[in-house]
Amino acid sequence: MQALFSGKGQARLDDVVQPGILCAFDFDGTLAPITSHPEGARLPRDVLERLLHLSSLTPIAVLTGRSLSDIRARLGFDPPYVVGNHGVEGMADAADLARHEACCRAWRAQIDAALGKQQQLQANNQTGMQAGIQAGIHLEDKRYSLSLHYRAAPDHAAAAARLQGLIARLEPAPRVVAGKCVFNLLPPDSFDKGGALLQLLRRSGAAGAIYVGDDVTDEDVFRMRSDEVLSVRVEYAAGSAAEFYIPEHADIARLLDELIRRLARMQAGKAAQLAGPERA
């Protein structure tokens, strides 16, 4: 993994960033900073302004672990492609979604029984952090996936060990995507972010894409290692399969500026070419 703002990174941007490129982003920790209260996450104003400019030049996609109803309320704009639940919502058909929902309901019942405490569901069962199932542990029910958060647990290692033991007993066995103090539980045959990005490339007709993420949940994309997909991780991480990295979340604004500058220059060049014969 190399620095994106190095000579090699700039050369790779020059190679991949072409008119019509699909610019795809994770949300938490990528477009929006990580917060101890995920329900309060929002796009910073400077990032939103850059995304609006970028969206006038090329198609944008947001791939997130949040549900679609949750993420759409946080973006502040309406990109053409939004995929929720780690690649499930926005990709699966109605029959698959119904099956995934039934699977998550079964896990929810098993988790509630194992922890000995039923949860008080909010009126909208698709979004929102639920009441604590144990000190510092919270279950987030996103209808087509579940997330077990333990950031607030006094002992992260003990909380993680207990949750891993619980997850190992769930039936059917979930696909587990570990994140920053969270275990995401997905139906075993559901889309992941890598599969979702490939589908978006086909749907959009884009010849290539840039994908920016910050967590283990984004490694499905990073592992694709395609000449047509430039993968960028927010913050360096040993062992990540991402091709390049930017040092910290604050650098997302610089990356967006790099994309805007290149695409705007290409658009202006094309406009000049079209205007040339008229001038003659």
C-alpha cells in the first residue's frame, strides 16, 4: 500500500480518472468522520460541497453498512447509486431481501435469548441504535443485517470474546465482517461491497472506478486488485489490500479536489474541441 499523494499515486490517478469514472465511497470514517455516537454522523459541509461539484462531473456511489433509509437522511444530496447493509440493499431482488430479513429475525431471537434480555424496538425497525443488551454492548438491527457494537464496553477484549462466542452459535452461520469495535452479521449468500461495486460498474456503464474506504468492511473491494478499480484506504493499515492510502480523514477533501480538478480539465478540453470547428 503506497501513499496516494506520492508520484506513483498521482500517476495512477492520471491513468484511472477518465470521463465517466464511477467515484464510490464508504460513509463512516470516509466521507464522514468516525464518531462515538454513530447516530449523529453527518457529512462535513466542505465534503458535501465537493461531492456536489464532483457529482456534476461524473457518477457517484455510496456503499455503506448503514441501511438505505438511514444513509439517505445523512447525505444531504441524492447520488445516483446508494447501496446499504454492506452491499445487500440496492443490489438484491425482493425475494432475496425477504430471505435475508427472515434470517436476521432468526438471529435476533437467538441473540436476545442468549443475552437474556429482549430489546425494545424503535418504531422504525430498520434503523437506529437499540437499547443496551449488556453494559457497553448495543445491537443495531438494520433489517437485512445486524451489527453488534461494543465501543462503549469497559473491556473491549472481553466484550469481543463474548460476542464471538455468541456469534459462533448462531444458526444459520452468518457472514461476519468485523469493523472498529463492531461485528456485522450478514446472510451467508448476500452481496458484499466488492460484488456490489462490480454490479454498479455494469449498471452505470463506467469503464473504471475509484473506491475509498477505511475499514475491514471495505477489504472486499480492496482485494479486487483490478486495473480498472483504484482502491484507496483512509489511514495506513498494515495488511490492508488497498492499493493506496491517504493519511487521515481530513485528506478526503484533498482527494475530492484531485478528482474534480482532473475531470473538470477533461470536460473543458472536450468542450474546446467541440467548439473548434465552429470558430473555424
